[in-house]
Amino acid sequence: MIVIRKAEYVASAVKYEQYPVGDLPEIAMAGRSNVGKSSLINRFLSRKNLARTGNTPGKTQTLNFYRVNDAWFLVDLPGYGYAKVAKSVNAQWGGMMETYFKKRESLRAVIQIVDIRHAPSREDVEMQQWLRMRQIPTMVVATKADKISRGQWLKHLTIIAKALEIDDVSMILPFSAQTGIGVEELNESLEEMGLV
């Protein structure tokens, strides 16, 4: 088990030159704007307000770097696919993410976050395909698991697995920032993958 002894915000970046220097391994988090990335980060790192949560989707418009245990970075990528954000901003985010994925050699894996209650969006599917094409190890986490009964999980996870072309539904991790469901499993998965 990874014990989170220290977690700190280090930098927000919109371009490559602003990324933290050094070669600590990085795990990036990608997901739609309203999927609960900040809440997941806060819960996983056992910090209340490390990542700012907002009522307005699309709030994260930069890549935010959090250094954990002085040993690795968790990188919160800008949320994608929020309709009320101007197209030019969405395009800018796309460019930002593409630069990060292409140039960041210390990137070890991406945690793609989806909402367990909804079928993956077109952007979710495109992100999964893009990561697969680039052969970036990816783990899918389905947030807001506390919002539906445990008995309904398999039905919802099966829909997600089919849309994202994931063969084994058990590869998708149900998670709840509210109750802590999935925190240990996420921790173990990252450790098993040798990422941190």
C-alpha cells in the first residue's frame, strides 16, 4: 500500500515550458469537466482542498501538478467536453493535452475518469482510443459509485466497458469520493502497475 505522507500543489501550466523540471514519474487524470476529478484527487491523496472543486464544470483550464511523497506527480488535466465552454477554449485544451501526452517522457499512465451513472460520451470514447493508439497504460475509474445501489454497478460498468471497448468489466474501478469506495483498490492498482 502506498502511504500518502505528503501531497502538495506545485504548478499550473498551459505550455510545455511551465511544466515542473526533473524526471519524477507522473500519473495523469483525464475526464469530462463534471466527472469529479478534483474530488477524487482530494480523497485519494487524503487532503481536503488540495484540488479545488467547483460548482462550475470546466473550472480546471490548466494542467495542475501535485507532487506526492516527493516521489511522483499526480497531474490533473483540463476537463474535456463541457458544452458551455467556447469552442476556441476547448480547442486550446485539446492542444494542451496533446502537447503533454506527446512530450512528457515521465508520464507513466493515465487514469481516465468516467461517471458510473452515464454511458461514456463521444469525448470519453475518443480519449480512450487516443490513449490506446499512443500505447499509454490506462486505467478507467468510474466515479460517483455512491449515487447508485451496489446491485446496479455491474449493469452500469458493462455499458461503460462496451462503449470503451474494454474486454473485462472488472478492469473498471468503481469509486466514490464521498464514501471512500475504491480508494484502496486504486492505491493497490497503481502499486501493482509499478507506477509509484
